[in-house]
Amino acid sequence: MAASLYIVVEGEDPGFDTFVNGQALARNEDALGRIAHHLRVMPLLDFFSADENSMALLSEQGAADPEWGKHLPQPQWFQAPEGLLSVRSLIRFLVENPAALGSETSAAVSELREYERVLGKTELYGLRWHLAVSWL
């Protein structure tokens, strides 16, 4: 079962496409977390938050207990500039160190650029966001 880290933008319809792939980022999350700590920025998973919709999706995919999702705290939302700082720092590092993730570096940079696009629009629209996970 493959995982994907995707962006959830606050509200029903933010008015723009929020799709990001996120599979290479999920596969390399540990290494990216170490790189983020080295760069002194927030690791991607620090932006994770689960809400009822995310948990319902995970439950449908067989990856979560439906009862557990009923007792979640309120989702945590983040300002786009916080995420953009981490994403842009990771992009810069990976571009300067193309062997950092081996054969996955290119895919990770591509997905980080998708994050950058979505977070840029999230900032432009004055919205908040968090990461969620999906198992495919």
C-alpha cells in the first residue's frame, strides 16, 4: 500500500486546484525530515493534522478505525508562509545536492514544486492549510 502526503486547504472550495502527488515525499519523509532539521525549518510531517474528512477517507481505504476518527481533536491549520519556508528550503537543498535522495531526488523536487504552487495560492487567497495522508 503506497502513501501520499497531500495538502488540505481550509474551507469547502478554495477556488483553485489543490492537487499534489505527494507519493515521493511520503516515501522519503524520514530523509526529508532529517534534511529539514539540518536546515532548521519545520519538517513536512510537522504540518500534518487529521480532521473528520481525512479520517473518513482513511477509513474507506481500510487504513483507520472508524471509531477512532470520531474522537479527533480539532484540526490544526497553518499559515502558508510557514509551509513555503520549509518547501522552498527543501527544494533549494535538493537542487544543490541532487544525490541527497538518490534516484528519488527529481521526483521529490517535482512534488515540492507542486506544494510550492498550491501554498503560493493558499497565501494569495489568505487561507490556511495542513497536510493529510492517503493510502493508495
